[in-house]
Amino acid sequence: MVSIVGLDGLSPSLDLIKYSQNIAIINKESLICGWNLIYKKLNKYGTNFFPIDSEHFSIFSLLENKKFNFIDKVFITASGGPFLNFNKRKMSKINISQALKHPNWNMGKKISIDSSTMMNKLFEVIEAKKIFNLNYSQVKVLIHPKSYIHAIVRFHNGLTKILIHQSNMKIPIHNSIYFFDNKKLNSKELNLQILNNPNFQKIDYRKFPLMKLLNLLPKSDSLFETVLVTVNDYFVSLYLNSKLSYIKLIKFINFYSRLSKFKKFKSYTPKNVQDIYKTREYVNEILNNSDI
């Protein structure tokens, strides 16, 4: 299982594949930026792959015999984070402790901020598209404040399946480790109250404008995904070090992701890890020399 934080986890993941019969990758940046490299190695060495994000493991679990081509649509859920019910006036006064206080999950600081801006969900859409060989039009996001239903898959045969579990990462981690052994895990009883009112909502793009960055992504794997990850990492780091307001965090991620000098990366598919790391260096250099 690979859980190294950030893009630095990509190279070790690739190195481990040839030595592993099964590999589970928690690191979403590696999957977003280097999936084509990972997939090539998985096939070369016949290694089984397990995604660990709760949404992606849920999709994976709903598929029979990995029949990705039977999928019509995939719905992944988002809690909406701590600011789902904030109005725009309140958003201007958000502090770091509020942004870190996720209503359902106990997570690290970086991913908690990404969840609050919903950049994390944008990354999960990219992951789902790549891992399950889908088009972006096949991956939808639903707000589900309780984080109980993690994925809904609609198949070509008219069937729709959902997967539910408590907001506890022990469940996807346990089930990836014991996928072939089906080892028992003690968990809570089914919560029918939540199932009776899942409270699904559409995304409010005025409140979560970073989700619109999905419109910038090319159809095939590219180095532009590395641009998005790097820009986000850069400004989240500044925010966590109290160098930006929350409003500026969102504004700067949105603005700098759209710089014309980054558009060229949409035309390049990463051929190796060095392509990805060089792109990260280039983007960081541009950001470091910008008037922020």
C-alpha cells in the first residue's frame, strides 16, 4: 500500500509495481498525474490495482469482473465540506480553523482544505475518469452531506447500484488488503435514517467555482493535470501558512490554473516520471516569480 503524500509518491509507486502481486494506492496526485505510466506497468507485470479513495473503491467494488465498458454513468458524492451552508458574505470571513473542520471525516490539513474548496472532488472526478476508462461526461458529482453513500453506478443494462458505508477509511483500506480473503470487519449497523433522506443536491458553482476547472481538462491524459495539482499545492501551502485569505486562495487557484502559458501542457502526454516532475518545477518557478 502506497500512502506517500503528494506527487513524490509517484516514483515509489512505479518502482513497487514490479515487485508486487497487489498494490493499493492512496496517493491521488500520483493517479491524477501519472495514471498512464502506472497503468502501463500494471499491465506489464500483471499486478492487481486497488484504488483506496472511498469513492473509487466503492465504484471498483460495484463492478463485476472489472467490466468497465458496462458503465453508463458514475455518480460520486461530496459532503460539501464545512461551508456547504455558508452564504457568500460569510465566506469572506472564513478562518483556517473553520476550513480544517470537516463535518464527517478526520483528515490531514492539506486534504481538509481541498475538501472545503471542493478541489479534492475535482481531483476525484479526474481519478474516476482515468481509473475506470470513462469520459468526463460519464462522471457526475452529487452533494450528499452525510457522506454515507459513496458511489452510484448506472450500467448499460438498466441496473443501478449504490455502495454505502460509514465515513471511516478503515473500511476501504481493510477491504483492499483482504479483497481476496473477505475477512470480517466489525462495523456499525445500517443507518436507515440516512438512507431515507440522503439529501442529494446539485453543486452550487457560485459557492464552489473551482469545480469549473474541469472544463479546462483535455479528453486524454496530459501534463495539464500536473499543472492543476501543482497550482493547488502551492496556494494551499500559502494559505496554511497564513499568507492568504480563504477568498484569495480560491481566486488564485482559479486564476493561475488558467494562465495562457500553461495551456501548452494540454497537448503533452507524460512519457515518464521526469516529464511530470519537470512540469511541476516549471509551474512552481512561474508561481514563485509571480506578483502574488
